[in-house]
Amino acid sequence: MSEIKENFDRTEKIGVVGSPSSTAGLNIDILGTAVKKRLVGSLSVFHYTQDGEDHYAMGQITEVQMQNVWTQDPTMRGIIRQKGRVDPITERQDVHTANMMVSSVFSDGSKGIEPSSLGTVPATGTSIRLLDQSTMESLFTNYRDEMFYLGNAYGTSIPMPMWLKHFGKSQAGSGGVGEAYHIGVFGKTGSGKSVLAKMMVMGYAQHPSMSIFILDPQGEFAGDLAEASPLRKILVERLGRNVEIYDLHNLVLDDKELFKRILANSGFFEELGIIMDTNRYRAANEVLKALQPKKRSAKKGGLSSFGIDTESSSPSGSIPLHQAHTREAFDRVWDALGLEQVQNNIYTSKDTRERLSLNYETADPDEFYERWRKVANLFSYEHKVRGVKIQDLVKKIGERQGNTIIIDFSENNIPPDTYWNDSIRFILIGEFLRTIKSEAEASYRAKQLLNCLVVIDEAHRLAPREDPETEDMNVVRNSLIDAIRTTRKYGLGWMFISQTLSSLHREIISQIRVYVFGFGLGWGTERYALTDIIGGAEDAIQLYQMFRDPQSSLGERTYPFMTIGPISPLSFSGTPLFFNALKYPDEFLRMNFE
């Protein structure tokens, strides 16, 4: 007798296959000994024969129903209304049935345990048993090293096995999928989605050949992976990864087009009455001409330790961007903005030029210098520690040395005397997206997979379904849409973390391969979007709607999730799986790293 057969025979029997049943779902007759058990969400297993081989099918019970035909009789209802219960009719004649979704099937044949499919319906009376840890382990003996745990099966204490495979090709002892997966983690505020995303990142970080790049608008990941944090200790000491966190104190901006875009969106020109986008970009172009009137000659400066080519003023009078914060640079720009020819280049109509000229003449240059200096400080790196360019940061993900790079865009880490707003955040994120995609393309041309996961928090703000308010937001959205369509074959996957489904762009949602849903998406427009993703599986929707709000718990909080896609060996048939997340970080670290 095989190990799995021995373990299966020791499991608890809770019911039998009833009628009608189909390969899409089984109708289970619950035994009297099990009617008082918590069965909804429980992992169940049954044994049947298919093509002459033993098969074991597993799934979760999504709904339990009770019916008593005697109590439905009008006369009996009247008696019950008077007495409350009628022995031996009430309770004893209750019939409990359950619906079971089969999520995975394994055959136990001559080649050992192998994935299979439910190609026939087992006979009525086939025993349905509660899956226990021993049976689970015997099914996945050959894959034990690949298992990772994010939670327990919904409503149970049985750890649900997951596998978070890297995007490269399979190697000895390493199961890569050979292409990237796009991942979506969704849930309302307080549903635990950000914590679960961190746990998933830790799962992918187990692969030394995989790089992880995190764009962190709120500083969520940067805080949890800061120096001396338990997660960072695991990443560095246990997994041997290189973890680097950068914010605006470190980023070195040196691109001319980036300078013009940031200046045009900083509010500097609005103070002179230059409001329209077209005119602001014209004005920014004139400013750059004033700073660098002729082609510059570059030479090495005093910051070679940063790997940055510094430039001093050339004989032509060119001022490099990293010196634009000086009063000398501003005076040159201010004088240029007062020139008639420059104003003609900004505005073509006489009336608007006269208004600009009047605003310029009545403006206080000292006040405008303060505004200018805060913007230009974004491009100054003399005071920056560990200064690094965006291009050099992105190249780190192609080094394949287990790099984990976090870019903290939160307002908590903005350097003093530096201008910052949402528009500038979008511009910089857009620059990172463009550079990451270019790096992936270059790697693919070199016949290598990038094998990288890019994590994007607050994705609904970066790729909204409705048209964005500004051009910079539109650039970011279009970059993400283009990337998710094309980068899968490059080995570049994206993880989108969002509070909502209905407001995230449809193209993003349609390209996602692994979905994880936390609490809060079961009603209104969110429910329609959710139903569309899971193919209208009403049993799954009903179970999902039973999720309790973690924030309403009187005791210890639990964070339930529903997942779809190739994230678990229990879900290769494409049916949803339900689990409660492990307690973070203690239980999570103990289950996976001890």
C-alpha cells in the first residue's frame, strides 16, 4: 500500500458524492457525524479510479445547504410555529448537502504521483474526506523544496502550499517557468493586501537568480525592509541577497528632457501667468537654451566616486544641470525670460506676450529664485549620499546577483529645499518604467531573460481606467499598459497592488495571470469586475462575500484571501482557492525560514 493511500485511509470521513454531480462541481451528502463541523472552505479529498489508475482529487467546500422536506409541509409548519420543534421531525430529518469545487487531481501510477485531471464523475457513495497535513505532504513529496506558505486553508489550520517560481528557465534544483507572470493583489484598505504582497516578494526572493525592483509611492516596503528589520535580515543573511533602498536623497537626475518636464510641471511658470501646457513646455525649452546655449564639452569632475560625469562651465558659458540651483544660473534664466525674442517664442499672440511682459516686470526675482532653487535641487548631487542615476539603478536588476532594489517615493523622505508634488512623482516613475522596459529589451536581444519582478504599489493611481488628469499621468499609464503587453517574453513580470478592481485599467487586469483578492470587492461595481475575472463562478463569489472585515474583528484579526492562477499546486485547474494569511511576520517567517 502506498504512503498516500495509508494517509488517505486515516483521514476523517465527512460525506459521500451525491446526485446530481458533474466534473464542474460535486454535490456532497454530509454525514450526520459531520453536520456540526465547520466545513465551508475546508480542503477535502476523495479517491477514485480513472483509466485504471488510482486518482486523488482535492478541492474546497464552498457552500453547505440544509433541507428538511417534512418541515416544508404547511400543516407541519403550523405545528412547528406553535411548539418550536417537533420530534422526531425537526433536526433528525434534516439533510445537509455541500458543494465542492475540485481544484486539483493527482494520479498515483507507475511513475509515482503526477498531476492529472477530473475526466469522469466518481460514483455516488464515494467517500469525501477532510484533507490533513500528512496526506498533503505525501502528495507533494517530490516538490517539498519548492513549497512556500502564505496562509492556511480558509477556516482551517492546514497550511496551504504555494509555489512562487522564478521567471527564468529551469535549472538543476530550480523550477523556473521560462516566462514572466503578471500578478495582481487587490483589496480594500485594511484587507492585508500590502502585507501579503510583502510575503509574496519574500517568496520570489528565495531564487538567487531573480531580481526584484519595487516602486514604492507610500514607503510601505522601504519601511519593512529598513536596516535591522527581520525581513531584511532574512533576505541578507539567510538568502544572501543584496538589498538597497533609495529615495530622493540618492537619486541623481541628469536628463535634459526630464529637467524640462519637471520644470514645466513645478508651478514655476504659472507664477508668471504661463498656464497652458504647450506654453509652459516652450518656456522650459527657452530656459534650457539659456543655461546651455551651445553644445557642451564634458570632462571628469570631482564626483567620480559616484560614477557620474560632472561638467564645469565651458568657454561657451554653458551651465550644467547639476549647477542650475546657483544664483548665477537663475540670473541667466531670469534675464532670458525678460527678452522680447524669448517671450515671442513662448507666445505667438501680442496680447499674451504683453501680459507675460507685465507679469515679469512686476515680479520679485528673489521670490522666484527660491522657487527655482527648490526645483533645480532635484538635479544637484553635490550634497547627495550614495548618488546614483536612474539608468545605473535599473542596470542592477540585470546583474542577476539577487538584487532587491526599493525606490521610496514617499513624502517622508523628501530632502529639504526640494520641490515635490504628485506630478513630479509621476514623471520620475514614468522615467523608471521606460528605463526598466529598455533594460528588459536589451537583455532579450542578448538572448537572456531578465528574470525580474517589478512591484508597483497604489497601481490604481498609476493606471486608472478613466482618462488621467495630466499628460504625465497618461504617459505612466500608457507605459504600464505597453509593458504588461510586451515584457512577459522578456522575463519581466509586474505585480500590481491596488485597492480596487473597477478603477484599474481593463488592459492591466486582462493581462494578469495570478490574482489575489482580499476583503472588500464583493459588492457593487467591484463585484461585477470580480465575477468577470473568475468566469461567473457563483459558489466562489458567495464564499468570497462571506469574508469578514479584518478591521471589525473583536479578537485576533484574520485576513482572508481568494486566489486564482498558477500560484499553488492545488489550483492548476483554474478554480479559486481560499486561505487565511499567516500572521505576519512571526508565523510567516517561522513557516518558511526556520
